[in-house]
Amino acid sequence: MFCKNSVYAATALSLMAGGAFAETITIATVNNGDMIRMQGYTDKFTEETGHEVEWVTLEENVLRQRVTTDISTKGGSFDIMTIGMYETPIWGANGWLVPLDDLSEEYDVEDILPAMRDGLSHDGTLYAAPFYGESSMIMYRKDLMEKAGMEMPKDPTWEFIREAAAAMTDRENDINGICLRGKAGWGEGGALITAMSNSFGARWFDEDWNAQFDSEAWADTLNFYKGMMDESGPSGYASNGFNENLSLFQQGKCGMWIDATVAASFVTNPEDSTVADQVGFALAPDNGLGKRSNWLWAWALAIPAGTQKEDAAREFIEWATSKEYIQLVAENEGWANVPPGARKSLYENPDYQEVPFAQMTLDSILSADPQNSTVEPTPYVGVQFAAIPEFAGIATDVSQEFSAAYAGQQTVEEALEKAQDLTNDAMEAAGYR
């Protein structure tokens, strides 16, 4: 019995990490490249802490649905959730997330870019740590732009983009002048068209929470988008999101792609991209009204309140969003492949400053202003979303109407009329109007 008890004692001691028993934590995350890469390094975390990790990796729209349902019903399926700037302040205010107000001194919270830290906080308390941060920008084929006899400005207009897209389109060789999200989902095609609409002078609501889809600015936005994509976009663009367009661009089938700055490392990676040595970058377009069409976002890691594994979850978040993790990826895969957009120290690093898209990414992030994203005043905060709890459901429905218009299943006018009615109905039911 003595020997058996000794074995149990030794095992218990070996499972202790900083005073806590080793756990198995479950993490819900999105199927984006940087998150997939992080999973490949999980063994390092397990070696350091003893904690095991189980991953639930989901397509973006599905992830949003799963984690929202789980946390709002206190389902308890996950110990860590991958969420963003929309959910975090709202869920933090609801008491649904564990505050990250006691991260270690070595973690250096002050090193997180203010735009990311503020967007992931409520009343000054951080509720999620950014794994990576992003804005959106133009990624384009320099060779095709040159062949078209054009030169990309650093800060182009939408009219230039449409003209360049038409000039680069080569249907016989399966080259589309431009690839943009059209997929339904408030964070998929909905994010792109909302950010784009800001530059056309549109807004979701006026100052009294009345929907604005009956405005000329929204009609101009959707008609311009659909006209340009019908002319120069890929077939089936109404169902393309981030991953679909990434694949098209890497295969050399897009002249331009306006999307998340985080994609830059993938389109310039010669192991994955057939056009890696031909990619240039520029700021997202404007329309002469003083607002660019770039968004602001962070995919971040948060701990749902009520988890029984809070300590282990916090250890993982500190590990995965740390300076040391960035260094680990750089040592193994090069500086171009580290998670971007989250830490000031990364952009102060001379090695990272040599990465061709580093400065453009930072410029794009710093130019996005969630407090003043539209030409006309609004009662909400947010660039590609309105930071109210009802937005996700409303915007998902609206984006479905837009995608149906892109696919030719209804007219732009019909889509906007339906968007106007369903948004006002939902806002009235929620007590805003």
C-alpha cells in the first residue's frame, strides 16, 4: 500500500503546474490559417504546463453561432472561445466572460496596440486577449497591374479599383479582376459591404435608430458592388467568403483582393501561393468623402464565466498571445508568418519591419476609427458592425438578402427594401424605436 500511495503522490505532484492540477481544456476557434498554425504548436504548451488541449475548429459563421448559443445558454462546452471586437464588450458587460485584469507582468498588457486593447475591453477591463489584429487592405497582382498599363496608388478610390479590375480581367485564362466577399453572414460578406458603405456615405442607423437602407448612399454602395463584381468578379462570388477568396488569389485567379490584412502572410508564402512574388499592397479604397472602407477587428481568446478550468485557460491565453509565442513562430516559420496586428513591440522589431506588408498593415489598423466610422453621425460604435446586442441577428438576415441580390435572385432595390423593413421591425421589437 505504501508503494501504491507513493505512486499516486508522485503522479499528483507531476500534474501540478504553478499550483494547479493539469487539465484538459476545450477551445472553440475559427478555421483561419493563423489559428490552424497555432494548433500545430499546442504540444509546446502541453510540455510547459502539463495541460492538454482539445480543439473545436469551425467555419466562421458556424463558430459565431456555436459560441453565442453556448455562452448565452450557459452550455459550458468550451473553456476558451475565439471571439472578436463585436462580442467581447457586450459579453463582458453581461458578466459572461472572465475579466483578464490579472495577467502576469511578463505578459505586458500595455504592449497590446491600443486599438485592440480598447476594442476588447468594457469599462476599462480587458475581457479577451488578441491572438491577432487586423484591418483590411488591397492585395493585388503587380504583374497584372503592369500588364494592364496601370499603377496602383497608395490610397486608391473605388472608381480606380473598378477600372483596374475590368482591365485585369481575363476570362479566357480564368483571371478575375477582383475578388470580394459576397457570402451571407454579418462577419463575412456583411463586414465587407458595411465597411464599403461607410466610404459611400451610408450608415446602418440614424441618430434615432431608424434603419437607413432606403438611402441613396446604400443604393449606390450595393449597385456599385454588384456592377463591379458582375463585370470582373468570379462566378459564384455571392457565396465566397474569406477562405474561398484566399484560395482563388493563391491560385492566381484574382487581380485584386480587398480583405483582412492578416491574409498578407498567406498570399506571399511561396509554399502556398503561386503568385507570392507578385503581390503588392495598398490602403482600402475611399470614395472622396473622407472615409476609407477598411474595418478593424481582432480574433481574440476569451474565457467564458463558469468554466471549471479558469486557471488552465488563462495559462493558455497568456502563452498563445504572448511575445514568446510570436518569437516561437518567427524562429520556425519566419517573421512574415507571425500573428500580426496585436503588439506594439512587433512593429518596433527591425526584423519585422523588413516584412513587405508590415507597415501597410499598421497604417490600415491605425486609420480605422470605430468611434467615427461614417460620414453622417450615428448612435453606435463600430466600423463593420454596430456594437449593440441585436446587430448580429439583424445583420445576418440583411446579409442574406444582399447575397440573394448578388446571385440574381432578387434586385438590389428589393434587397434594400427588405433590409429596411426587417431592421426597423427588429429594432422596434427590441425597444430602440
